[in-house]
Amino acid sequence: MASLHSRMFPVLKVSVSGLDPSSMYSFLLDFVPADGCRWKFVNGEWVAAGRAEGRGEGRSHGGIYIHPDSPNFGAHWMKAAVTFNKVKLTNKVNGGGQ
């Protein structure tokens, strides 16, 4: 039996041009929290669910996600849209790569 899979957010896709085809590049996302709250989806809407974990001094981002094809040549990144379809979000400080 196949499991149903739904996405909370659309997949991020970017078209890349102007890179040196023979140079190596890495693509990543840096998540920046909009506020100090944890959020959860309840009855069709987002509601605050307390204070966020690990928002100590000096922590200005929510985590970095490195595209699994990184590093790779410019030619690779320019041949098709770069798609971040494996990104997962979590409220946990150590989300195991999520």
C-alpha cells in the first residue's frame, strides 16, 4: 500500500546561469527564523506553540541545508533547474540534517 505524502510548502526551484562550467560550486539554503516562536499546524492554520529552542546569543539562523549534489561543476548546475525537494523543516534544534 502506498503512503500518502503531502507538502506544507512548495518546492523551491531556481534556474542558474553565468557560472564557469568547469568551476565547482555548492548550493545551500540558510534558514533565518522570523521570530522566537515554535509553530505548529492545527485545524488548518499555523498557531504559536511556545518559545523556540536554541535561539541563544550569536545564533542568527535556523539551520543550513546543503543541496545533495554539492559540490558540483557549474555545467551541472546550469543544465536544469536546481530543485530543493528534499528539504524538511523541524522545530528541534538538532534535526538530524533537516
